[in-house]
Amino acid sequence: MVTLEELRQFLLSLPDVSEGMSWDSVSFKANKKVILFWNAKYNAPVFSFAPEENEFLLEVDGDTFFTTDHHRKFNCILARPEMLDLNWAKAKLYEKWRKLVSRKTLKQFDLENPDYNI
């Protein structure tokens, strides 16, 4: 079981992550780019991966991941919080954060946290 609060706590522990609202959903951004949405209608996290990864996750773990016609248009998938593994979610969000954050922030983070583990 994953909660919004657990993901919030993790994401806001990373440098340069901000919380806001986007399209009536809680969102977390780095460098003004979204890392994660929390969809209030489905009470579920919304992830955006490469289309191939989205399709793979939907195929191999349809109990956890799903999409809607709306989300599919934006290359997003949702996860059922009661089925989602917290460590998997943190690892994927950390990976996305590393891609979005500025090089300066990433370099400083790596210097200050050489043994960082999720």
C-alpha cells in the first residue's frame, strides 16, 4: 500500500522538488517538469514513462497498473495504491528526478550523498 503522504515525504526530501496543483491534482515537480501527479478522482499516483515501459507494465502487472483514454493520450499510467510496491515507486521517482533536476543540483546532491540509498 502506497499513500500520497509517503510519496510526498520521499519526493520533498530530494533537492529542488516542489509540490503544487496541476489540473486539480497534487503534483510534484523538479525544474518545472512534473515527476508525479496524484489523481484525486482515482485516488492513485500517475506515472509517465516511455510508451514501451507503460505497455510492458500494463501487460505484466495489470493488477497494479491501469490507464484511461484520457491518460493514454498523455502517455501516462496510474497505479492502484493498494497494489503498488513503495520501494519500486521510490526507485522510479528517484530515476525520474535525476533526469529532470539541473546538473548543478545533481552534482551537489551526489557529492553530499555518495552512499545514497532509496
